[in-house]
Amino acid sequence: MVTLFKSAAIISACLAAMLSPLLAKNAKPLFRSDSILKIRLEAPFSKIKSSSDRSTDPYPATLYLDGDTPERHVIELSARGKSRRDKNTCAFAPLRVAFGEKPVDGSLFDGQKRLKLVTHCRSPKSYQQYYLLEYTAYKLFNAITPISLKVRLAEIDYIDSKNGKTVTTRYGFFIEDADDTAKRNKLKELDVADARLSQLDPQAAAHYALFQYMIGNLDWAMHDAVAGKDCCHNTKLLSPTHDASSGIVPLPYDFDYSGLVDAPYAVPPEGISIRSIKTRRYRGFCTHNNAVREAAIHFNQSHDALYQAIAKTPGLSKKKRASASKYLDTFFDVITNPEKMERRLFSICRG
């Protein structure tokens, strides 16, 4: 059985390598490259910042793309998110960019309507290290599966439109819309209250659970909704058709509460008793154990690509790059040891 799993993982890795250029081509222009963008955002940031904890109202703004082919776009900016809009967590909330007019053909933003922008959260320059690590987490999942959200890093000048002064210059990154991830992979984004565990694609669910374990993230729900909230916490659901009853793929996002990122404000979810956010706790489902064994082989096949994702993240300090690599070391120490996998994954999986 292990031989079969290994063969399947090798085939999967080969197919991923073959499809990678095609998938990049199928992505919209913004996400076809990893080069760092240089952007200026001009908006009433004093108003956005002062109201972000209680309002997601949009404000008129302008986006300028600098470089060899400069662009100017009339947009609306609004605060977004939940925990990061709390001023006790972030003084500068994440933003949503909405284009007032459809970007023209040939624009870097061609095909974009609304984009999530992850910002630096707090003023100290050192704080952006946490969001470079969150960017890295997205790149790690990209190395595992093409059914993952693409991201694009930018150096951003935030300019207050009231006085023309630069508020700050920090790294941020755009996140691909889940619907575009679905289209790249010939899938559909589902808008449902929840999905049954039996409806999930076992291999996709295994990749999801093992990835979350790898980065030490507990802040998610793979297929169901928490009472009173929409499905699914920090997860989008994709499927072959809009009414599919099987083959549903959970797509993860928001990794700032992970041990890999280790943000100062991150705490374990309610009901999970661990001392440190960096402590891994497996939350996959027992029904997917065989698929997880196969996924572990695929992760091992992707070993070098995962470490390269950390090495290639621009702007990471030497210390943060080293600690991220060491964090992966402890993950591989588990998934290369069948006894440790049994003890730390399968013996505590969820029924």
C-alpha cells in the first residue's frame, strides 16, 4: 500500500510540475509573476483608520502602479476582516480594493474587480515580518497544490489624500479571489451554509489538514460553520459543479494565527488547550487517514520546494527565515517517522 501511495505521490508531483507553467498562464495578469510591485495608494487614511473597528464603509481612493508601465486606477478602499479590525490587534486594518471602472485590456489589474490587500497591521517596521511570513504560508501551499490562492507582494506608499503626506511605506500583498482560483483549476466556488464531511474530496482534505498542521494553524473549519456564522471559518469551498455532492475542495486562507507566523496577538482558538501558538495540534479527520499517509509522501516529495519558498520570500530577516526553516524541520521530523505520525496525527484525529 505504501508503494502505491508513493507512486501516486510521484505522479501527482510530476503532473504538478508539468501543469505549473500552464496554471501560471491561466492566472490573471496580477498573479503571473512574483516580482515585487511598487504601488502608491492615495486615500483618506485618517478616516479609514479611525473608523475601521466599527465600519467597513468604502472611501474614494486612487491606486498608482509605478514602474516601466505605470497605471492609475480610481478605486474604493474599505477596511476588512474581523480580528484585525480590532484596534487592540491592529492599528492599520487589512483593506479591500474595489475598482470603480473595469481595468483596460493590458493592465496589470485586468480582470480584477475586488481584491483583498493584507497590510502591515502596526507601525514598527519589524512588524511587517509577520506578514511576510503569512505571505510565505500562501507560497508554501502553492508548492503543495495548484488549488491554492496566489499572492503578489507589493511595496506600498500610503498617502493621505487630505494633506498629501505619506503615512508610511510598508510591504503588503494582494490575495487572488477564490473564484479565480476555482476557474484556474476548472472548478466552481460554492456558496453554501456548510458541507458534509463525506462530500469533501479525501485527497484535498488531506492536503488541507496536513498543511495546517505543518504551519501550526488551528484557526479554521474545513467544512462546517460555527453556530451563527457563515461557512467555513477561513476556508472557501470549491467543487466540480455548483451543485456537486462530492469532490468538494476546501481552500484555506488567513494564516496570521499560525505558529509559523507567530503574530504577537495570536492565541489558540477557544476550546484548544495549548501553551503556545507554535505548538502543533493535528485537527484532521480520521476518515482521511489513508489519504493523509499519501499526502505525507507528497509533502516529502515537495521538501525542497517548501524550503525554497521560505528562502525566496523577499524582505524576511535572517532570524525569521531561519526560525521558519526550523519550524518546517520539526514538521518533517514527524511525517518521515511512521511512529510519530501515528502518535501525533492519527491517534488524535477527529472522528
